[in-house]
Amino acid sequence: MEERSVRVYRADKTFFAKISSTITKLLIPTKVGINSVLIAMKRNNVIKAFELQKQYAKDEIKQEEYRKKQEDMYALYLEAIDKHIMDSIYNKVRNETASIFEKEALANYYNIIHLKDSEYIEYKYKKQRYLLRLDYEAVKESGKPRFFERYKRFYLEKVEALYKGLLKHYSVKLSDNLSYANKEEVYGKIFVALEEYITQVLPLKLEVSADETYASILEEYEKFENFTVGKLDQNDSIEKSMILLGISRKLFTHSLPLIVAEQCYIKLLKDIRALIVDTRVEKKQEKAYALLIKLIEEYNIRLLSTKIYWEKPADRDSYKKFWDSYQAINQIKDTDRVEYKKQKEILFIRGDLEKVLCNPERYAKIIAFYRNRLVELGVMRQMPNQVRTIQGRFVKQKQYV
């Protein structure tokens, strides 16, 4: 022993110490336990199947083979994440050892689970989306950038398909004979889904995709970002929803068909009309009125101009006249900006006035507001409010011509 140098080993680096440490980790259902190992294995399998399907995109037989394989692997992968939530996060929350993130994760999980009995299709899409997002964050923090880039491509394709399926489900629901309150609930879910996609998925799409569709919405995306900070009032919320709908016309033309997008625009028009007549602050009313003009233009130009099928030929003919007038006004846009804005405002208010006149009792306040605005613009005249009858009596009544 005196002739040999003695080599000192750290206890935690020896073979038996390593085995002991690994077994301990596998037996404890935590983030580094057996559930995480199983998730990693199934995650690798589904990524390989996904990449092989892409690799053999031109070979229909092999592509179908790998597509089915990927579906099977995908189901096992999601099952492993689901088990991890129940075995690990649930136990941590119960034992009061969970982090704030883990507590929020479990709360969101149960918010989705309660949909299973009443809204199974919505539950199916939302649960998959939630599980994928949870594992996406885990992979992102794993410190493996090369694998994360591979996983990101898989994640984006899957989660986009889930959002499209969810929006299509909501579109189908709106075609049912729903009550006013239930329709309002579905509209709210559509706007929430659009906002989640644009805040969580679209930025990643802009990073990895060279598709012109995504590049063309950069300006609108920047407008939307202005509404992601600070507290929003009702006017700001309506404008944010308008921007979301505008972006959806490029990203979800099939999942959110034109007829459903039209209903969403009409809902926003009703909201902004109500806001105009309900507010008592002049500046807020002017702000809401400016948004109304912008919303009418979005609705008519972005949506109705692309409409092919009209239920009533009279509505189609009416829109053609509107479109011709709009095109004529656009010709003076560069030469006389003030007159252009005035004529556009007149055109929009007259058009919306015709629509609300179909229900004068319900829209009495906004009708009066529109008429007063047209009087201010000099295209409508208010008659004296006294009229002499044959019997010689006087009756107060506003008249507009």
C-alpha cells in the first residue's frame, strides 16, 4: 500500500451510489420520478413517429402507417402526462408541498375535467391542449435546445389542430337553437379561444414559420399587443375583440366560417351601440362612436365584401349600392382627407340606421343618436317640434327629413 498511491472516490459518484440514487428517484412520484421517465420515453416515441410521417409525406402507404403509429403513441403520451398530474401534482397539493405553479396547474386541470359530463367535445379538445401546454413548458425548461426545437414543431402542429377543432365546435353550437344567454356564452368562448391562440401559439408560429399568412398579420398582431397590458375598459375590450376577429379571418377561415364571424361582428356592433347610448361622459361617448365607425368599416369591408351567398337578394343589392358609394368616396381620400372622413361617416351611419330601424322600440336611443349626428353633419334636417292639427291643437313631435 505504501508503494501505491491511494485514489479517493466521492461517495455520490460510485456505481452503487448511482444505482441507489436512481432507484430512490424512480420510487418517488415527483418531477424527477418514474412518471417523468415514462413521459420522456413516450414523448420521444411520438416525436419520432411525427418526424417519420413528415419524412415520408410523398409515400402514401408509409405516411398512413406512421400516421396511425403516431396516433397510438400520442394517446399513450397524453395518458402519461395525465397520470403525472394525478400521481405527483395532486399528492403535492394534498400534502401542502406544491408550488404556486403546481397549485394553479391542478386548479386549471379540474376546471377542464368538470366539462366532461356536460360538454364532452369541448372537454376533449381543452384537455389535450392543456396537457400539451404543460409538457411544452417542461421541455422548454429542460435545458435541451436541440430537442426542444424538434418538440416545438410537433407541439405547434398538434395545438393548432386542437384550436381549429375547438372553434369549429363552437361554430356548430351557434347553429343550434340557443337562448340569448347561451349564445352570449358561446361568443365569449370564441373570443377567449382566439385570444389564447394569439397570445400563446401565434408568437411561436411567427418564429418558426415562413408562411406569408403569418407575415401578413404582423401589423394587426402589434395592434393586439397594445391591449395585453393594463386594465381595459369596455371600449378597449370591444376593440380587442374586433382585432381578434380580423386576425381570425386569415387564420381560421374554415374553423370559424364567415356566417359565424358575421354573427360575432353583429354582437360587437350591438355592444358598441349600447355603450354609446349608456355612457354619460362625453369623451367616452366620442371614443365609443369613433370605434363604431371603425367597426362598421371592418364589418363591411373585411367580411361582407367577401360574402358570396346571401339569403335575401335585396340584402345583396343593398350591399352593392353601399360598396359603389364606398368606392366613390375612396377616390377623394388622397385629395381631400376631411371631406373623405365626413362622407365615409355619413355613409356608415345611414347604413347602420337602416338596420336598427327594423326594431325601433329596441333601438330607440341609438336611432335618436344617429339622427342627431346626421343633423350635425348637415345631411338631415330637424323640423320644428310643434305641428298644428285640424282641430287647432299643438302636438310636440320631432320630425327629421
